[in-house]
Amino acid sequence: MSVPSQLEGLWRRKGIWRKNGEVDLVTPVWWFQAERYHIDLRIPANHCQMTGFAGTTVVEGQRCEWQPEIAYPFVSPEADAGWLRMDSHDAMHETGIDESYEEDWYRVPTGPMQSRRSVDRATGKITYVISCEEWHAMACGHPDQPAEITITHRTPSGAWRIVASTIPARENVIVPAP
């Protein structure tokens, strides 16, 4: 099963408006969506309420459900689903399935997304990778433990720099090409 091609790519969140009145226009959020898999990372300024997850995406009409297999800090038992509305090719609106939130998203220009999922037979560690020419997202871990999620971007000079990670000390570090 694959998601519609119009959803594939790197999405960044403009903002979230919760039914209880809370608004967040500043938390950096990266949502990598490939044909079947997703990697999502959300890092508030204080890093205290950082969340991220990776797994399979299921789309039925306008209903989209993210089914995480690994997550940071943990896989939530609650369903993560929303109604998606494409406002343009590069803009999307999401309404929580329970109508508890509204989110606006914009697409970052990228090339085609490549993805893979693998399981280490010896350790059981699950790894998701989604990448394109200039971006690379990786999530690895076990379903019952906090996953490590890292997002890397190629700089104009060609170096690869970690722009976000569940391990804050790794951010802004130059790394070998993924």
C-alpha cells in the first residue's frame, strides 16, 4: 500500500491550533513522507517535550493515519490520524480525527524520496531511512525503548550537518555523507 504521490516529500509545520486554545507557531517539526513510510520529529525550544516517531502511513481518501513502530520517547497507544486537505501542491491543512487540533504544513522542495525499513536479526533493532538529494532522516530503535531520530541536511558546501536529533548534543555536527 502506498500513499498518494502528492503527500510524498518533506513537510514542515507552520503551526498547530488546539481546541483548548493552545497555539504553537515556533516548534520545529519535520515530517518526511515516502511512498509507504514516515519519519516525524518535533523539537520544542527546551527539548523537554521532544517527540518523534517512524512507521507506516495509511491513507484512505482524505483520512491519513500514521502507525508508528518506533518512537521517542515511546509509542503512544492512541491512534494518530487526521483529515488532510491539500490547499495547493505545497500547502496542506490537517484536522485531528477527533477535531482536537488543526495544523498547517508546507512542503520543502526536494527531489524524490527514497525509503527503506530494516530489522537487525541479531538485536531486533528496527531502522527507517528516508532520504533525497539534500535531506536524510533516520530513526532506529526497539518498539519498547526510546528511538534515536536524526535529520541531516547537505549544506551548500556539500557537507552534511545534523539539523535535528533526539540526542541534542549531536545537533549542528558535521557528519560523513549518509
